[in-house]
Amino acid sequence: MGEHSHPSSDIAISANQAMLASVTGSEDEAANVAIHHYSKSFRGFSAMLTPEQASKLQESDEVISVFESKMSELHSTHSWDFLGVKLPSKYGREVAFQSDVIVGSIDTGIWPESKSFGDEHLGSVPERFKGQCVTGQNFTQAHCNRKIIGARYYSKGFEVNTPFESVGLPFFRSARDADGHGTHTASTIVGSITPNASLFGLASGRARGGAVGARLAVYKACWFGYCSDADVLAAFDDAIADGVDIISISAGNNPPQPSIFQDVFSIGSFHAFRKGVVVSASAGNDGRPGSAVNVFPWIITVAASSIDRKFNSYVFLGNSQILRGTSLNPTGLHRSYPIIYGSSAAAHGVPKLNASYCQSNTLDHKRAAGKIVVCTIEFFKDDRKAKAEVVQQAGGVGMILAAPSLVDLAVQFVIPTSVIGASEAEALLAYVARARNPVAMISRTHMDMMTTPAPEIASFSSRGPNIATPDIIKPDITAPGVNILAAWSPVASEANRALDYNIISGTSMACPHVSGASAIIKSHHPEWSPAAIMSAIMTTATLEDNRLVPLSRYPNGSSTTPFDYGSGHLNPIGAINPGLVYDFGSKDVIDFLCSNGATSAGLKNITGQATTCSKKSVPSYNLNYPSIGVARVKGKMSVYRTVKNVHDGECGYTASLEQPEGAFLRVVPNKLKFRRAGEKKRFRIDVVPLKPSSGNFVFGSVTWTNGIHKVRSPIGLNVVSGE
């Protein structure tokens, strides 16, 4: 996608139309097949073409590349307190500082009536904002205010294959949110202070975003849980041109990560990075090693972790034993009911294994009616809510779901439910096996605060290594993404309940915490580059939970590495004053891409212009990234970094190293002296491999300390051969 040289967007669109007409045969047909024209921040278009037309278009010397538009998926109060961000006064200095920061949210839209988007005590809209409040179905100019300062929507890419009416779900052909996801993420970033927010009394308190004074520009490019590449790219084009400071996008491709040269999240975010816009994106909810997406070095990739709050739903067995589970039950069962396992309630002709998963049409109504049905999960991504619906349809009054990897993810169900772990499932099985008439009662949900350990890395959070650019450690950071309360669209019912606020989980919920932190940092340092803000977030991250124990992964408390959490857990207050930053720009990124084997065509696709690699190759591990990764250590080598002092006055830093297993590291020099803010110093890390790491990465770190600041960078090495 290219930067266009045309003097106006209209001329760029005319040029696009002429190019389309060259393969469709006429200007009229070109207009019919066109979906979006990208003409503001970069030049390009999306269109419905036959394979033959696409191939013919690719042959043109004017065309950078042609690739298929695909569908990507959405990655879906107390959390900011948990992060140490104090509740600001409505009239306070923080709100005034943040009021010039504009956050663009590419998501499912907004529910503008939510109190989280009130504009009380906000000043006039920043004059530099060039966006629009686009009207549409149930959305007028009046729905924008001094908080929601812009709203656009994009549907052509989605509807060209799937008309909205064919989906069978509520929708608004406007920026209004019928899904809830976009409203939730936006209110997490910039939500105004709202008293008495809760989910039927749970998590009650004052809801607010991280940057309560910041402004919001809405770019609705996702519908029914999916986002068309064509629509996402149009949203990036507008957001950059409108003048946003931050773009938050809680969506991405399914793993494995596609080529960064044909990924619209990569292309759109690169153009944003080049224009000084910070982009944060969710890492994905796959949970497996190597499954992280949105792993480009010019984007902040966010993993998910828990906070110190749990939503417990207890199972009271007939033998007086109590099992702790998790759910979001507004009410419980008021007496005990018989227990039956799904496998024992199998419908005629249905294998017991299928019935144990409580799949559609697997349960016998006569056997399940009036009972609590015990179900299990088959796959990590099983639809838990659907299982409860199956039980309800079979006449069941409640469900106990044995799902050890998902126990702490609170979900609403259509009937009282408790999700239990492995030890509870064993206790339940033993009780049912011994009791003549096993019974149980399921409680309404009870909330516990200040629970330990917290944070824990979520079981669903996608992990490294980075399969696209292995020398870059991804994800970059972890942030709260488990059981997050935020604003919701009442049209998007949960378990047949209309809600103003909802509790959901996902890296989608973690990403807006980093977007909010970026807005806070930007308000204090408006001149900082996207890379500097990324560096501040990464180098100040924390590595211990509230027990002062290294971060672990749910559900088994297993040990973690930077492939789970990146540089650590988000520390927004520390990131405001990081001491030193690692900075880099577009030219550095191009050198990085060249060292990763980028062709001229690939570079042109990312940058939008003819770009050649310099004759002097710069190893990709020498990109001035805040973390340090080397995917192939074959012998003695050195890695270089440059840090910039962003602390006022003269200061000195000393380096300390955490040595990785199987390698020896040395920092040269190990002391840095700065005389003024803005001064830069270069250092190198010598790597001496001692033994191969058997195809796995080994980890250490380097930390620069001056008595006030600790500037830490994780180091990941794949040692191919020893010295």
C-alpha cells in the first residue's frame, strides 16, 4: 500500500478507478466492483475481482502487490486500580493533560448513550482533529460529543460476501455497537468516571478508563465477531489522516501469523508508525507456543493476565462437601437437585463421549430433566455458553462444567452453572460414585478481592516464539485481560440478559489497558515517538505477582518466560518516567526487514514506495528494540543497542546481567554517563555460547540502574552451537 504522490485524495481515487478499469473493461464496471479506496494516508483499493483480473492487475508496473482480503477475528473498573493508576479528580491536572490525546479504536463500534462516554468537564475538541461524525442507522451527529469526537463505519468488505441480513443477529449499519466488544474496549481506554457500575451487583464501584480525559475516535470495521481486511485497512487510512495519537485494535488473524508483507494489520500499523501514531494490538487467544499474532516490531503486542479478583460459584454436595468453581450467576439454585453426568444422559444413538461434552442434540430430555448435568470440554475453544443452552433445552436446571484450563474465566450462562477445576472434578466424581442419590446445589456468584496469586498469565493468552520475525521477542507486554468489567451494548444480550456493563476476558481486554497507558504517557510526553512509548512500557514492566513471586501461568502455576509475558506486567505509572528509552524509526525498520530477506516488492508493499536495501546489511537482532532476541547463536557474537536519556539533568547508569543458561554475556561499557536529557549512548552485549539450547530459547536480561530508574530488557537466545 503506497504513499500517494497525487495532490488530493480525489485524484488518487480517479487514478485507482482508471487502474481498475484497465482490467474490468470499463469505468462503470470499475465503479461497480470497487469496495474501498485508500487515499488519505496511503494509496490503494479493494475490489471484487476474478482470479484472472487480479492476475492481470498484478502484471502492471504501477501495482505494488495484489492479495486476497480475508476475515480476521476479534480477540475478546478494578483493573486500573490493580495497575496502580489512581482515580483522578474530574477537575484534576491529569484530566486536563490527557484532553489533547486522541485514541482511535478499530472495533465493533460504540454505544454512545453509555455513561462511560459522558463529556462532563471536558473542554472543546482539539482543533487538529480532522475526523467526522458519520451518521447512519440510529446514529446522528448528536451522538458525538467532547468525548466521542469522531465516528465512522466500514461494511463494504464484509457485506460483499456476507450480507448482514443473512447472519440473523442484531446490527446497526452505523457506528452504533450491536456486539458490545467495541464499547467494552473503548471504555477501558478512555471511559469517563462512572459511579455505581456493576454486573448485577458484581464488581460494583466507579467504572473508568485509564486515560479518563482522553478523546475517542470510533472506527467500526468489525461485525458479528469478524473484521474484513478491506474494512480494517480503510479504518487505518482514515484514523491516520484524522490525526489520532493512538490506535487500539483488539483483533487479528488466526495463527499462524501470515506474511508481514500481506497482512493488513502489518501494513496499516506501519503507516501509522511512520506518521507517529502508537498502535497496540492483542496477541490472540490461542494459548499455544508460537501462536502469537500481530508480531511486527512497529506495534505493541499485548498478552493477557489476571487481576486480584475472582468470581466464585460454589457447588454444595449432598455430603456437605463444598466445591469452588467460577461463573457469573445472578441467582443460584435454591435447593438441591439430582446430579447426572452428560455421558449418562445420552440421547438414543448418541455416543456417550459426545454426550459428555453436552453437544447439540446429544442429551435425552427424560434423563436430564430436573437435574444438574455435569459436562466436560473437548477442546480449549469449546463454546461453554452453548453447553448450558443444550442442558437447558434438555430440561436441566443447572450445569457443572469440568474445565480445568478455564476455571478462572467468569462467564454468564442461561442456567446456574459452576466451572470447576481438576481436583474439584475428582471430588465430584468420587461423591457421585459412592452416593446412592447424589444431589447438589449451585450458588449465586460471590466476589473475592485481593486474591493470590495475581497477576497470572491467562491460559488462553497466545505465546511466542515469533514465527514471522524470530529475532523479535513477542508478545511485548502483558496486561489485565481476565474478568474485566467495562461498558457494554444492551443490544448484545448475554445469556438472554440486556446489560449496560459486562465482564469478559481475552487479549482483547488486555490491549486497551496498554492503549490507555500509551495515552497517559503521550499526555506527559507529546513529543515522544511510538518506539519511545513502546520502550517506556516495556522497560518498566514488573515480573512478580502480589506474593513477590515470579509470574506464573494459569491454571497450574507453571513457570513462564518472555514468550508468555514479553517484558513483564504493565506498569503505567513507572512508564511515565522510564529514565532511558530505546528509540527507532522507519529507516531502522526497513533495515530490519532487509535483514529478514525482504524483496523489493515486499518492501514496496509495506512502505508504499520504491525502497531498496542498503549495501551494508544490519543484522535484524540489532534493531534498537527494547527487548533483545537472537534466533540463531552460532558462535561468539555481539548485539548492539542505543539508549536515550529522557530524565532531566546529569545522571549515570550501571548495567547488571541475568545470565541465560548455556551462554555467557558481557556488557561493554557497563557504565553510561549522561550530561543532559536527549543524549544517546551506545553499548554492546557480547555473547559467548557455552552449549546448544536444543532448539529452545534460553533467557536472561540486562538492566540499567541509576538508583532511581531500572531499565530492564529481556534477552532471548537460541544457541545453535557452542563455542
